[in-house]
Amino acid sequence: MNRAMIVAIDGPAGSGKSTVAFELARRLGFVHLDTGAMYRALTWLAARDGVDVEDGAALARLARENPVSFSAEGRVEIAGEDVSSNIRAGEIDRLVPAVARHPEVREVMRERQRSLGSVGDTVIEGRDIGSVVAPNAEVKIFLVADEDERVRRRSADRPETSADSLAAELRRRDQRDAANTQPANDAVLLDTTDLTVDQVVVCIAELVEARR
């Protein structure tokens, strides 16, 4: 029996990770694992339970005691609740960077991500996936895009926010996430600036088929 295949997709905010990973998984019949949603779910639970987002040890304990899971339909669940909609709230956007920066939290989440990614063919997307979470992934992709295009994409999701504000936010995120947003040595760099989602998905799907 062939072992489960992992496709690791990394890249900065606005590079297209989530959209591409979702569509690629659907097309290939793979499981889609959104690691960013896992940190958001933990952030939601910490806010609900009054856990200090500056207390890394307490957050790691909360994550260990309440492992994030995904339903067959891709819904995000934690502590017995479907939080798929809750984790997209503006308050979670504001708090999640503080939660995700703690090394002890990242270690617990990485263990969970590896566990979820071992049950079948999986597309895992997020940060430090190819280099840390799944260093043995058969296919590693690092998506990039120029800043103007990344801002345009974010504007489509958040039309109420000005382009200047989104550009400044992206720069802050890039700086904050720099340590965890580096391509693995054997990753394929793919510039999505001038590509459609379908073009990116086709390109990665061809790599997957070539390495099966």
C-alpha cells in the first residue's frame, strides 16, 4: 500500500494559499488542511474562556486539551463546537497573531497538524509547512505575488478597508511572520501575480501527478 501523499503549500498573506489549496484538494480528492484556521480556532477558544493571549504556556495547554478537528465537509471544530464562521470575526483577526507567535503553541499545533496530515492524501497550507510541519512532503510549493496584487486580493475580501490600510497591514504581517514564512530548500517557487487560480492549480496538480 502506498503511503499518504502530502502537498505542502506555503507563502505570505495574499499569495493565494487558501484558495489554491482548497481548489487543489477538491480537484485531486485530497483532504484540505488549513493550519491558519487551527490557530484562529484556538484564538476563539482563548477569547471565550478568558485565557490571556500573552500566556504561551496557558495557550499551549488549552490547545493540547482541545485539539482542533475538521468535519468531512471541512467545517472547523474545537471544544465540541463548529467555529467555522466565528473564527473569521475581526476580533479574531486582531488577536490571532499574538496567539500564533508563542513557540510552545506552535509546537502543539504542529503535532496536531502532522497527526491530521497522516490519515490520507492531504493538501496542507499555512506557514512553515514544507520546512517544519511536513519536511517529507512529496510536493512543496511556495507561493508569492507582488504587493499590489496581494492588496487587490485582500480588498476583495475586505471591501470596507482602504487599499492603503491593507497594504500597511500586509507589510506588518510580512515582518511579523518572516521567521515562519521561508521556503523549504526543495520547494518550488510559484509567482501567482499574473496567474488565475485555475492556472496555479493545474500547475501544482501536474507536479503531484509527476511525483506519484
